[in-house]
Amino acid sequence: MKQFFTLLGVVWTVACWALAPSGIAAEGTGNRAWLQSTTISGAVADEDGNPLVGATVQAFNTQQNRVVAGGYTDADGRFSIQLASTADVVIRISYVGYRTEEVALSQGVSALEVQLQLDAAGLDEVLVVGYTTAYKRDITGSVATVRGADIENLPVNTLENALQGRMAGVQITQGSGKLGQGITIRVRGAASVSASSQPLYVIDGIIVTTDGRESITGEATNPIAELNPNDVESVQVLKDASAAAIYGSRASNGVVIITTKRGKAGKTQANIGYFYAFQSPAAKNREFLNADEYVQFFTQANGGVEVFSRDAFLPGRNFETNWQDEVLQNSNAYQVDFNVSGGTDKTQVYFSAQYLDQEGILVGNAFNRISARLSFDHKANDWIKFGITSALSRTRNQRVQDDNAFSSPMQAVALSPLTPRFFPTDEDPALRQAYIDAGIVNPSGQIYIDPIAGYYNYFNELSDGFQNASVIRNLTTAYAEFSLIPWLTYRATMGADVRFQTEEIWKSRYTLDGAPTTTFPLGGLSYSSYDRAVNITTNHTVNFARQFGQHTVSALVGFEYQDFQATFNSVTGENLGDPSFVYVSSATDFTGGSSGPSDYSFVSYFSQANYKYKDRYLLTVSARVDGSSRFGTSSRYGFFPAASVGWVLSEEEFLQGLSAVSFLKLRASYGVTGNAEIGNLARFGLVSQVQYRDQAAFTPGSIQPDDYQWETSTTFEVGIDWGLFDNRISGVVAWYDRQTTDLLLSVNVPADLTTGPLTTLRNIGSLQNRGIEIEITSNNLIGAFKWSTTLNFASNRNQILDLQGQILTAGRDAANRAIEGQPIGSFFLPLYAGVDPSNGDALFVAGYNADGTPILTDDFFDAPRFLAGDPNPDFTGGVINNFSFKGFDLSVFFQFSYGNEIYNGAGRFMTSNGWFADNQTREQLSEAWTTPGQITNVPRLDWNSNNGARASSRYIYDGSYLRLKTLTFGYTLPQQVVERLKVRSIRVYFSGQNLLTFTDYPGWDPEVSSLGQVNIGQGQDFYTAPQIRSAAFGVNIGL
Amino acid sequence: MLDVTPPDARLLDEAFSTPDLVEGQLIGAYANLQAVGSFGTNAKFAPDLYVSSGSVPGGGITTNDSIAIAGYYLVWNGTFNSYSEMNGQDMAPDNADALNNWTANYAIINRANLILDNLAAVTDAAQATRISAEARFLRAVAHFELVRTYGHPYSAPGANPSSDLGIIIATAPPPDGTSGIFSAPPRPRNVVADVYAQVIADLIFARDNLDEYNDAGGLEQAFRANSLTASAMLARVYLLQGDYDAAGEEAQNVIESGVFTLLDDPIDAFLTPNSAEAIWEVQNNATDNSGTNNSGLATFYNSAGNGGRGDARVSWFFPSAAGYESGDKRLSTTTGGFFYVSGTSTYCQKWNNPQSNYNIIRLAEMYLIRAECTLRGWGGSTATADEDINAIRTRANATPITGATINDVLLERLRELCFEGEEFYTMKRVGGDSYLRPGAPANTIDGVPIIDRRLLFAIPFRELELNPGLVQN
């Protein structure tokens, strides 16, 4: 593992040395001119002279400090704007990824030729920072950015997949290779212990619904799986308190701001895209015993006496099944994508449609999405502008069971290799019938329960059941903006995020869950649920922006209200009979049902002010007051202030002589954010009603917590934004310290002091996340052959500072816990100490002698728990190399995580030394203790008895990995060829995801989180499905 | 704009404000009996797992049939590691069911205590007394299940009930709210004798303050506690205490009441909910039960073909070890027996439907308790020991016996009450499993000494951490 990181370092160093500073671009300057009512036209090109299409052209009046006219370049890169007066007007030309040029108008000049320079550092990029936008140059907080263009057309099914590893300090983990499942995002580590640590999502200025409805038997679904990643113009993640504090109580976990594409003035342009992807499991298979080894293994485990004969399933017949190969598959996906954009300088529209159809790498798992978006902007006159964006999508997800269920697909590996998937049809019919009568085989001939290992056969879930989730979602955002006076703007935004989710589950009588019972002799089970979430947000802001000489001042005041209402109902029916009847309506009995609302609301008032002097001294202050229904009346409102300062040293005269330094900014910020992601009704002690013998029975739902207040995080950050050699190399180095206090802890309650609930909410304790982040972007080669490298690196140290003795555990075997002085989720387990060479018994640490040497015991009862590992990575990051030459482009993106550990809870079954008849991992056969004196780490095999298969550090592994996350190779056809085909452009490409993985983790995949979005129960693997590797071939045609 | 009212739920501080709400709380406490850690699974299942670790008398394991014939009583073939640890007499403190039993029983106890502390709204004195008696009954049952699971036996060779640690006696209502819980002092384990005394006091209160039929709710005899339920449980408790006179009296009280009758077919006491033989049952139905698929007694005890997982099977050696006669109805695997055969394995039929009741205690056990008490010198019986044993035997078509010995009673208990969770405690009480395994060393169960932590549940690791008053077994 280590060598790969060393290798990375070497590559990086060489790249840096290869750099040569090149010439500095000339800047257009001229005398101030006086012209009357005229047309200014011109052409905009890149540094190689190729026309730039859709560049923004604005005429800016420096006296009035406002834009007086504007437009976009057309398909030939040309523009034309009408000006009433050219007095005090400069023409400002900007284009994403290029440095903005300002051209003063000289007398008599009405035609401009402008070449834009690549803006490597992105300093002139306009970032969406909450309710306003700002130039990256002027930002004093910490904001990570990904451009939509960088993540287009990747063969992934959700935006987060595409963002993974691209932003320093934004750790994205997809729990498994199951499609459409929830994804964990941690901005600079977990800021909370019991409340959610998922960031806030804001799409086009509106807070969207992110709490996925948990399926009755599956994991949570992904709340933004409905978003078409190709509609994304940019993603900004607000990381520090200064940037995020404008979102106050919602912002402790960071804010993900997604801006979608909108129409651009100019010639109408359309794009058609298609890809077809070949998919397979991203990681290697685990090695399990084959049939012969299985027989040998259990014979050895039983002291030489055979337990299972080779023909144990059917005397006289030898079968061999590799269940892992049965359940994992190679599969396909394809996507068709269309968008069109166009408009005039008054009205712009954008429309897109997309269809994605993806089959999983787990047999039975599939996902598809159809989505469309329409965006419309209109400028009514000089002072009124309004627009609307509406996206409608439907996803369908054929889901599979959660990891812990016996019917979970990967648990098929526990079945015996001696058992066939189907009872052979050529066998004696009477014998076959006997197996069917015994319930071992279904009438179809498929094995129901493996009689050897005793496990249910997952494939009955597919042949005799389904679990289909479908989501229909509409996200509509409308705004109106009024420029009351040139420097004062009022903007009103209204958004509705409406989500309908239905889930249909059916299990025939030939499944574990649908098996006939005495009460329901027909068997069969059907479940249907319906969930509607309506999330209405409105916000109103007044913006002030004015320049006084060398002083630039802007300010904002605003109000926001969010109202979330969800209703849910479900019904379960049983006794369906013949497997052709699958829905609840066919059931003779309704055996379960639920319904009920789940509501919350937030009211917020906020304000922000920015001050800039001489383009070099920057100050931002902000404050937000949030009120939430989740808090009691005594602490209903929270106050969240922040301030930050910046100093652009490169503007100072004393640095002017240092030509190598093109940009240098020091910044510092301090602020308070909050976290309110607790249960909607957590502040109540509740009793709910159940039934017992058809009588009303009350059951305690929760313990009455003491009054609690907002969990708050205070963050201090210092950073340096820098650019060298005319920004050929640029980057960010930041250090932060975030202290979270008044933790809303879900603490364990002693069972002898409660009527049932085993946890309660307490408002105590603190934790800290401290770390550094480094981002470097370098244009190693420019010219015809281009090579650029982007590196991001983050190291976060999470530490629980104080829990006041509370005990908080999570995960399988309660392996994870929050311990004072340790990172959250640290593994706390008995320590496995290898094998007693004299008898092969597993040993554990019972304690320590005064000299620090461990005292060993073979009696697990005497083995206390100790700190045993840390699921948090020491550092994470990514390296992207982009190359282009003529029409060819190549992007190679490696992503890594180092130092995180994984607890494989399934080890107690699959590496159990023969405690169970589960198929066992192969290495045990060769490494297990057999003879006195033998030194090994695998205890003696012992059929039916527990020699070391305890919850212990034995099953903790290094989860570090380096992964070739994305590799894209494209070719854009030459213009002459394209013109003959009467189209604007054609690009063909190959794009691969997860093509290579380097890791020492012996399981399926080191990128694993069986429990999903959790703070404490991290790094758990329990028959968790590997990630998907995909190789997509695609084409994009511009019309 | 910020006011949200909890839908469909009562706030805790209003939860006892009317007599109907208090009654609902009481029914809710009964509903807890369905929990895995109570009679939903473990109270009936866990003790039997300890009886046999899978050793086979007189031979090795042979190919193919290894699963079906191992052991001499219950054969555990499942992969729930919590149950595998019990079956291996090797429970670790982090065992999930060590925690399940602890939490389920204390939930019942605390709900009972909360009811006892919140009777102000029940102004009818008779109603208040009845509710108190039922609450104390449930509290006693939960304490009893805890003490015999986590503590050494009261009466057994080598047992010292006045110094052996039992469990925490809880008779006060749980603290009101979070701050009360975290300012509570440490609660140490009480000794076994004190726990028994508390259990007996509560059961006597219930026996003396409830009618023979509890008409609250107007449902079956076996639904809610009544004076006979309390007597039956007292008989069980006294028997484990070695107080044969008191046990005999209580068993006789139940038998002589005439409320219950032995059914013609022994298995019908399990197949028919709330039958005439049933003294007390967990009330399960299709919509409300102890779990149907991945947990619950029926899931473990039944074959794949019968809706279960086939995890708990009956050893092929069991019928001969228990000494069933060939004509014994209970042995039949085809009609009305306690067993059935599926594939090559034998399964117990007593827990065959997860959507129907689980019997907790029934009349047959009362006859066997009375017979044993008579044989152990109690002189108050209105029937002879032979008559009591034969009441059980004749309905099963077994030959009546004369001159019954204590060993005969123990074997009859085994044949009649097998896989009902009582056998393990009987073995501890009478000094080992030699009545089932002739020649087995005295004072051992499956080779493990009776007074040994391996035959106890571990005090849950989670609770040890939360309560400094606890010490591990």
C-alpha cells in the first residue's frame, strides 16, 4: 500500500520540476473615451485563437457601478451590444475557466478582438456562496468547487459518485455497490456524535429534502439520486464557518450548493449524448473453499472424522457451486442525454432530458432514471428579472435486502459449495419429491434452504419476489429580482421540493418471509408503502453593493422560511396463495400497517456584509438567527455569527517586484454554526399505542429529555490562497479547528432504569475536528500538448473531547464507540493475541503487567475491551491529471484514503475456524494451527465450537486504498469533418470508473460502510457488496 | 410557524391521566411478554440450549447424519452466535441475548412499577387493587426469569442463596426523565434469596387479591393474571426453592379449582390457543406476535418445510433417553405427537405457529409438581403421586405406573414438558442430568458443574459499563 503513495509523491515532484514559467499575457488597456449611442461588436477567442462560444459580455459603468448592457458570444465567438453611452464604460468579458478581461473603450473603436487567458487558479470564477455570489479572488472563507464540465457523462448514477475525491476535505463514501443507496458525505469529519453529520444541500438557492425514506427492509435510499448530474453547472461546498455561517443552524456539517445549468443567449445549441457501459465488481473476489477443500476443512476441524462427505447433498452425486460467482455478475448500463440551450439577451431557456438504465453487479439489483428540466429566465426591463427552473424525474430501483438479512445477496457466500443451486432434474422423481416435501427444495427445483450450511438460498428472492422502489420528484425554483436602484436589489425565491416514493415488496410462498404458516397456509407476503414529502422554502433578500473610490461595500439582509411535511403509510398483506398473485389486494389478511405525518419547520433571519479596500483588504461579517420546531420554547432560537478577514498580499507594492508570485492571499475566519438534525419529535417524552390480544396497549416511545439547546460548532480557520508563475501553479493551504459543543448525544440508558427505551438525548460534551487541506493545480504543459495536474489532500483529526462519562456505542457487536480522547467511532473490542502454540487455542489480552507486557488468556470471558482501531482515515485525497493534444483528451483521476480501519463483522461466520458450517475463507485451511509448537495466527479448526470466532480485533483490517476512480479518454473530431456532417461537434470517448484498486484489505472492497450514514458505526463490513467498476463508451454530438 | 404537535402519541406526563389509560399501560406491560428476551423466545428457548452442547453418548459423529443425531436433547444447528454460545455453554458478556433478556425483563418490571406509582386516576378501589395485583404479578414473573437465568439456583448441591448474587431488585418507579436516570446511585445485585423473597411476596399479593377469573377485558382465562395464574407461578417458584410443601399446596390449588382440564391430546395444549389446559399464555395473532421470520420460537424450532429455519432440532437419541413407550401419543410423529419428521431430522411441534399463542404454564405441570412434592414428603395432596403421574400418562396412551419414584417423576416431566424451558432448571435443582443420561457425573449438566458461570447468562457488558454497582458472574 505504502509504495503507491510514495510513487504518487515522486510523480508529483517530477511534475513540479518540469514546469517552466512562460510569458505573461498582455492586457488590453486604453484611454477613456467619449462616444455617443453606438454599437460595440467584437470577437472572443481562447489563447489558441479558437472562438469561445457563449462567453458573457457585459458593459459596466464604473461610475454607476452597474452593468448597463450585456450579451453572449455566438457560435462564431462574436458579439454585438448596443450602448446608449460609452462614458465610463468598460467591456467585461468572462468565460468559465478563463480570466475575466476588462477592456476600456477607446475613442472610435467599435470592434474588439479579445483573447482570453486560461485562468488556472480560477480567481475570477464566480462562486455561489449562500445567498450571493462572489469572485473567488475575494473570498475569505473556505469553498471547494467542482465544475459541471468536469463531471459530465461519467458512468455513475448519482452526483455524489462523480464528486468523490475531487474536493479537499469532502469525504464521500458510497456504502456499497448496491444501486441507489444512501451515500455518506463528511465535510471535514463528523461534526456530531448523535445528530446527523450529512451536509445541507441547496439546489438553485433552495434547501432540498435530503432525509431518504428508509425502506422497510432495505437501507436508506439516496435523496438526490433524482438529480441528473449532467444538469449541474457547478458544485460548491462551503466548508468553514465564515462561508457556511450564512446557513446558521444548518451548516455545521458544511453546505453543498448545487447550481444547475441555465439558458445562454446566442444561437440555440443542442447536445446529444449516449454511452453504453460494461460493469463488473470493482474489487477482487474473496477466496472461499471449494467443494473438496470444504470437505477437508471440516474433517480437519472434527479431529479427522469426516463431517460432510463430498456427496453430502445427494448421496452418489458430487456438486460444486461457487456462490460468490452466482451472486455477482457482469452487467450493463446505458444513458441517453439531450439538452438544448439558447435565447436572446432578454430571454434564455434551457431544456434537458435524460434516461439512465443501469443493471447492478448484484443479481437482481437495477436502477433507472428518467428526468427532464426546463429553465427559463427573462429580463422584463432594466430593473426586473425573473425566472423559473423545474425538474421532474422518476427513478425506479429494484432493491436488494440490507446486509444483515439472511436474504441479503452477499450472504449467499455462506452457503456450502457442496450444495447445488438447483436440484438436478435427472434425479429420481420420488427423491426429488421427498426433498420438496421436506422444504429443502422448492417445486421449481431451486434449493430453498441449504441443508448443509443451514442457510436460505438468496435466489428465491429473485425467482419468487421483488422489492421495487419508485420515486417521482419535482424540484421547482422560481425567483424574481428587482434592481430598485442601481446598487440595491431585492430578490425573492420560492422553491418546492415534492417527492413521492412508493415501494412494493412481494415474497412468494417459496421464500423465507412468505413461507406458509399454520395461520396462513397459502403463504406469500406483500407490502406496499407510500411516502409523500413536501418541502416548501421561501427566501427574500435585499442586496446592497456599492463602490466608493477604493472602498467596495456590499451587504445583504434576508429572511427564510422552510416548511417540511411528510406523510407515510404502508400496508402488509399475507396469505396470497398462488405465486401469480403478488399485490396486497390479493391477500386474505392484512397483517401490518402504519401511517402518520412527520413535520418540521425553520424560520431564519440573516445578514451579511462585505468590505473591500484597495482590492487587498477584505472583511466579511455575517449573522443568522434560526428558529426550529425541533426545539422547546425555552431554546427555540439560536444565533450564529461569523467573521473573516483577508489580505491580498500580491496587490501590495512590496510584492510587486516578486514576479514569480502572481497571487497571494492570507485569510482567517471564525464563526459559529449549528446542527439541528435530530428527530422531529425528540424533545418530547412519548407514549404510543400498539395492540395486544386486540386490546389497546401503550408502549413507551421515548424518555423525556431535559430541555436541550442547539448543538453548536465553532470553527477557526487560517488559509493561504496562492498562485505562482502567472498562476501556472496555484492552490490553497488551509488549517482549521472546529470545536463542537453542547453535543446532542443519544446516550445509553441502563436497562434497569427504563420502561423500554434504551437511549435518550442529552445535551452535553464536545468534540473537535482539526486538520489541514491542500489543493494544488498546476498547468505543467501548455501549448498544443497540454498537461495539467490537480491534487487535493486533506488530513482531519477527529477527537472526542468530553462525554462526561456517557457511553455511546454503535455497529455490529457494538464494535464502534465514542471514547473521550479518541476519534469518533474508534473500535473498542477485546484484543486478539494470536494462537497458543501448544494447543492451537485462540488467545486474547486479559490485561497488562506493570512492565506493559500483555497477559494472555484463552478464556474470552476474561478479555476486556480495549481501544482496537480507528475507522477514520489519516488522510484522503485525489490526483487528477488532464492531458490534451489536438482533438484528444485524457483524464486520469486517482483517489485515495489512508489509515482507516475496517471491522469485518462477518468474519465471525466466514472466518470462524469451523464454528459454523458456513463456507469458510480459504486461508484458514493452510494457516490454521495443526501441530504443537506451530506459530500461526489462525487458531485450530474446531467444528461446532468457538475457537477465536469472537468479536475481537482479529477482524479489524487496514482499509487504506488507492483507486483509479475515473479514467476518461476522448477524441473530438476535427472541424472539417464535423462540418461535412452538418453538425457542430462530435466527441467520442471512453470513460471508466473504479478501474483499478490497490489495497491490502482482504475483503471485497475497502470502500465500505455497511451501516450507511452514521457517525459512530463507521468502517463496518458485513457481507457488504463491492463497488461497481464500469467501462463506458460514449459519443456526444453538438447541434 | 414553529409549533409541531406529536401525532398519534401521548405525552408521558398525561399517560396515566384516566383509568382507561392506566389499563392500557397494563396491557402494554403484558405485551412485553412477546419480546425475544421474554416469553417471545428466550424464556422458553435459552435454557434448553444449555442442556446439551451437542456431545453424543457413546460414539462419534457419522457422516451425513451429523446434524440430526448430535446430542441427546436439543440439537442446535443455527448460526445466531448468541444462541451458539449458549449451546456451547460459553456465553460472552457481549452476547446479544444476554442483553435482550436483561432489557426485556426490566422493561416489564419498570412498567409495572410505573403503574403501581401512577394509580391516582383509578378512583375505583377494587379496580386499583386488581391493577396493582396484576402489575405485581408481572413484576414477579420478570424478576423470577432474571434470577434463575443470571443467578445460581436457589436449591441445588453447592448453592448458597443467601450469598450467591442474583439480580437487581427493582420495586421503585424508574426515574422521571433523563436527569433522574443519570443521577441515580449504583444498583448492586441482590442475593438470590432476596430476589426469591420479593418474587414470592409479589405473587402472594397477586394470588390473594385477584379472582380466579380476571374479567377485565372479558377474555380468556389464560390471557391475564388471576389468582390461579399466581398460584401456578408460585408452585414453580417454590419447587425451585426446594419448598415442596408450599409448591404442592399451590399446585393443588390450581388443580382443585376445576377451572382447567387436561386435554385428550397432549399437543393440543400448544396447537389450540387458550385451551382448557392453558393457565397462562403469550397472546399472539397474525398481526401482533413475537416475530415470524428471523426470530421467534417458531422460526428456530420449525423445519424449512414448516415455515422455520430448522435451527433447533430434536436429537435422535432423545426418545430413547427420555424413555417414551412405543404407544405414547407424545412420541408419535404423525398424529398428535410432540414431534414431527422433516427430511432426515426430527423437530418439536410445540412451537409450530408464530402467529398463535405461546404457552407459558399449563395444567400438566401442576400435576407433575404435585406428584413430586408428594414423593418428597408433602402430605397434603388429595391424590397419590401415582394418580398424578398417571393422569398425564393415560391421556398419552402410556401404561400407568405404580409405585412411582422421584426419578419416574423427573422422567415424566422430561417426556411431558420437554422443550418448554424448564428442564435445565430441574437438572440444576436435582443435581445434574443423570436421570436423562444414566452414568453422567453427579452435579453436572452435560459435564459442566451445576454451580459454574458457564451455566449462567453473563451480566451484559453494556449494563456493567453503565452501572458500577454490578459485578460479573
